[in-house]
Amino acid sequence: MNDREFFVERWKQEYPIFVRVFRALPEGRLDYKPHEGSRTAGRIAWGLAEEVRSVTEIVETGESHWANAAEPSSAAEIVAAFERHGRRLTALAEGMDDAKWMSPGKFLAGGQVVFAGPIRDHCFWILFDGVHHRGQLSTYLRPMGGKVPSIYGPSGDESPAG
């Protein structure tokens, strides 16, 4: 298995976990944050959806221009956007050959290149950053009044032993 095939396998395993965490967000609580210096739950979730959208643009066009788009007002809208972009990334990754995987890509913000490298590096960057922020978001769920879903096994909220 090469690293492209490994990415596809990992993404296909991680994607439904992202969706479970997003679906666990209680409606009307996207403004929750545990500390004044923290991002809101909605900002984190929307940022994850936007990251996946961004990496699909890099795969399709070779670059993405980040713009801090206003987040939707509902968790359902964020879930729908993430699912749409996630399905697109899955299809693109599955159809990519090794030459495309190693072709150059750029991530820009404010007209400045933030990161440039092979599409491979962008895909892994977004996957790893996403897993990090998903973990962050999962710690918000209980204080928001939600339940933590299974991530890499049953959570305390799903286990009969609690």
C-alpha cells in the first residue's frame, strides 16, 4: 500500500467519525465555548467543513484561497456542508492517480501562500488538523448538553457502564 492508498483508507474510516461528532452538536448551542479565549463550537465545526472544501479545491484546481466564510446558523447546515465536501473528497481521492497525488498545490489566505507542496501533503495536513479539531470539539459536547458519540470505540455516553 502506498501513501495515497493509505490516505484514502484513513479518510474513509475517519469521515463517518467526523459526521457522528457533528451530528452530536446540540442545536442552538453553536455559540458555546469553554473559555473566552476559545473558539465557539460552531466556528470549530464550520472550520472543519471549510478545510475539507479547501482541500477539494486544491485537488481540483491546484490551489485554494481561504476566506473566513460566515458560519451557518444551524448545526444541521454545518453537517450538510461537511458531508457534501467529505463525499467529494472521497471521490477525488479514490480517483486520483499517483501523478496527481504528487502534483503541486497551494493554500492561500489573504493572497499570501500559507502552504505549498504536493497534493499529498495538503490531504494529510487537513486530515491531521481535522482529527485534532474533532477531538477539541468532542470535549465541548457534554458541557453543551450533548452526548459524545463513538470515536475509536464506545464513549462513556454510549457504554452501559458509563
